[in-house]
Amino acid sequence: MKVVNSIKELRSHINTWKRRGHEIGLVPTMGYLHEGHKSLINAASDDNSKVVVSIFVNPIQFGANEDLDSYPRDIERDSKICEAAGADLIFNPSPEEMYGENFSTYIDVEGLTEELCGAKRPGHFRGVCTVVSKLFNIVNPTRAYFGEKDAQQLAVIKRMVADLNFDIEIIGCPIVREEDGLAKSSRNTYLSEEERKASLVLNRSLLKAKSALKEGIKDSDKLVQIISQELNKEPLAKIDYIEIVDSTSLKPVKNIDRPVLVAIAIYIGKTRLIDNFIFQ
Ligand code: PAF
């Protein structure tokens, strides 16, 4: 597995591939890969003749009190996972390589970033959109792959790609879960044994919400109440947000008469976990 750290070297591989007529799939990640990332790499290698996985813990999408320094990193472990999943190359730049001296250009997507995680993590999506645009410009992929667990991120990136005319197809891939239902996340490694058990409340509360919707509940306040009652049964869980929003505009929905995204963020101890589903 080739691991490339410089933009110049990456571009030379990309140019050779493009000249030879390859279609390139990009899987942007922050590393410490799990089954969810594997499913993105698998999808990219099914659709494209070359696959680039970027591994970069992007400092500008972390808030001052967030886990930038403790975010798990292990490039050797990640290389093996990428190779087994069908990637051709890992792009693993340093922060200095990505953000040279005097870096001062940022991408802000308005409208979709004020709610949900955007409200709780100011500046987060600005950081995500800036780094993803840079990766798009550096790799120039045919397609790029993102997980549906970060539903707001996926919606924001689709908006940015449409608004800025990136000629890239954005593919959303389904949430991958542990056998007991917890959505796979690099941050799950922070959980102690007790916290890991407690984290199951996240998926349990979403399943309750799904049943309520299937039974015909239309009032989003009632649905939020059902979810929060379930979450409050778990003493280690602290609710960050519970939101029922239009699945495209991400604006809050009062009466559930259209496809909605039901999205939750909770803290288990110091670890922030998110999960969601879309109800058509
Ligand atoms: O979803 C992630 O891991 C990150 O937000 C991304 C898209 C790789 C940008 O840093």
C-alpha cells in the first residue's frame, strides 16, 4: 500500500492515472478506520478503477475544547485495512502540508449548518467544507464517498458540490453497526466497558422513535419526548440534542408530513456520540 504525504507526489500519481483513463474514487477520512470506513472503500473500489483514501485529522474542524490531540491515530493499522478493502493509495499529509503559512481561505455553507451539530460545534462545518474542497481539488476524483452516520455532513457536502460546481458524484453509504446496534465510530474507542454498555441507549431510543413513527405519530414534539424518555433511563447519557428535521433542508419539522431526519447527539462520559435515521 502506497502512503503518500505530499500533495506534489499525490498529484503525479493522479495525473498518470487520469492519462490512462482511470476513474478515481476518494474516501476522505480522519483515520483509525473501522468497518464503516471499510464499507466506503469497498463501495469506492466497486465503482472506480483507482481508490484514494485520505487520512488526515483536520485541525480546523475541531473546537478549542474538543478531542484533536487525543483523536486516535495509527497509520500502520489503517494501511492494512485500506489494502484489504481494495484501496490503491493513502494520502496522509501533515497539517503543514495542508495549511501552509498564511492560509486564509475557508468555505462556509449557509443554511444547512446552523442546526444540529452545527449549532453545537461552531466552525465545525467550515473546517469540514474547507478540507473536503481542498481534497477535491488535490485528488480531482470522479466520485467521493461519505457515511450516512454524519447525515448533516453529507447534506452540507452535497450542497457545497452543487453550489461550487465540483464535477464529482457524492455517494452516501449506509450506517454500519456493531452486532448490538451501536453505530461504528472511531470515537467508540474512548468508551470504557461500562460506557460502552450505556451507549446502546442511543440506538434503542432511535428504534423506539422508528416504531412510534410507524404507528402513525406525526407530532415531532411527541417524538422528541419518546426519545428523551428512553435516553433519560440511562444515567451515564447526557443529551446534547434530539432533532427532527426535513431530510433535505435540515430545517426543523413540527408536523411529520414529509421525509424527516431523526438525529441525536449524546455524551456518554466525555465521549460525544451521534446517530440518526431517515423516515420516508
Ligand atoms: O467524516 C470525517 O471523518 C471528516 O469530517 C472528513 C469528511 C474526513 C473531513 O475531515
